[in-house]
Amino acid sequence: MLWKKEWRWLLVFGVMFLAGCSIDSHLQEAVKVEDPYESESEQDFSGLVISYWALPHGESTLVRLPQGKTMLIDTGTAEDWPVLSEYLAEQKLTRLNYLVLTNDQPEHVGGYSLLSKQILVENVIVPKLIKQTIERAVPLRSGAKQLAVEAKQVIALDEEVSMHVLLPDEPLFLSPQNNSLVFRLQHGHLRFLFTSGVNEKAEERLLERQADQLKAEVLKVGDEGSNQGTSQPFLTAVDPQIAIIQSGKPRDKMKDGQSEVLERLGESWAETYITSDAGTIMILSNGKDYRILKQKK
């Protein structure tokens, strides 16, 4: 009978050990940090995560919404695809809930055809006024639902995050870049402005028609920091705390005109990051506070 008692004890200890392991594992998976300053990385953070990726030629930004959905803004150029593909693999992404295509320019949509072959896209968001132009540049796959948006439209992306569309509107500009999709992401009290490739002409229209919608804590600088945009009146209206330039050119190799933009940003007291120098810039937001993380390879 002694061996039966020993067997029972072994069985009890085994169950307790397995239960303990299961509980520990469950707790490890469940622990999420709400304070961006207490988070060790974006992986354990429960809020909004925006990754402004560092690409050699074009622009692409990943947004991870608080409830776990993902949105990719633009796809860079076709030449950027190996780098973009690596970023997507690091995030273990095989599906995107939203893909935003801001215009028909190669720097913004050139990687779409390659991405669409490897990543399942549920919804494609495009500006309604230039939808046909984008479709001529990159034929959209039929499997994805298309959401054509227009100025002053607000789209609920998450319980806490909304997309406020500012441009394009009529009449369209002759310059294709100025007809790009410009929008603001609102997360609680924090605002993130995305300006695609627009320059000063589009900025003037925004100041005329949407001035009260421009203020944002974080500005994605238009047209890779070109001196054709980011005018002083526009910066005054936006009043950004953080400015991010997605460019493959390092700060010391920028053209004189781009140096003017950096000077204007400095005079506006915006803390400026260039992805070619700093690498991918990640912002962790809980709707009240945010934190900047740099990830240079």
C-alpha cells in the first residue's frame, strides 16, 4: 500500500507543478503595461503604437491600435520592399486590418503589388477624389474592401482611436502630391498629423479650410522634409512637440532647402527626428502621455 500513497503524492505534486506553470505562463501573456514610461518595449505596451519605419527611398508607417488591429500607411517604393518585408516579418504580420494609400506616387505606393502578394489586406483606405488615379498606378486586389474617404469625414478605427480626414478636397490641384490624403489620428487627448507628400499650396488650403483641425502633438513632415512645404504659418497652426521626417538621406547630406525646413522646425521648438539618422521612430501612446523609442539597426 505504501507505493500507492507515494504514487498519489507524486500525482498531486505533478498536477500542482503543471498548474503553476500554466498560471505563470498565463500571467506572463496577460501582463500589459498601460504607462508608456513603464513599458520596456512596444511588445508589452497596451496602448497605441506608431512605428515610422526607416526606408531607403519612400515612406511607410505601421499603426498598432490598442485593441490589436493593425494599419499600414503607405508601402514605400518597390526598391524598399526587402526592408519593408523584413519589418513586417519582425512584427510577425501576415494580415493587415487596414492599408492606407495616400497618393499615387512611387514613394508611397510603389511597394503595394509586392506587399499584396504576401500580406492579406482586409480594408484599403484611399482618398475618394483620386481613387481612380491610385487604381491606375497600382491595380488594387479584389479581395480587400475599399474605403474611399473624403475631407471632414471621421472614421472610428478603435474604441479610442479615430481618423479625421482633412484633404484632398475640391478643386483638385495640378500637382499630384498636393492631392494626397492628409489626416489626423486622434487617441484620447493626443493627436498625430500625417501629411503624406503635400507642399505649401496644400498647406495654404488647410489653413483656409481646416485650421482648427491642424494642431497636433506629433507631425509627420510632408514630402520627406522638402523645402516645398512645412511653411512657417503651417507649423504655427500645428504647433508640434515632435516632428518626424521619413527620409533615406542623412541630415548631413540633405539639400540646402531641407536644411531650411530643419531650421523652421527648430524655431518652432519641435523635437525633430530623421529616420535615416535615428532609425525607426516608435511612439507609445496611452491617450494622455506618450514616449519616443528609437530602433536603429
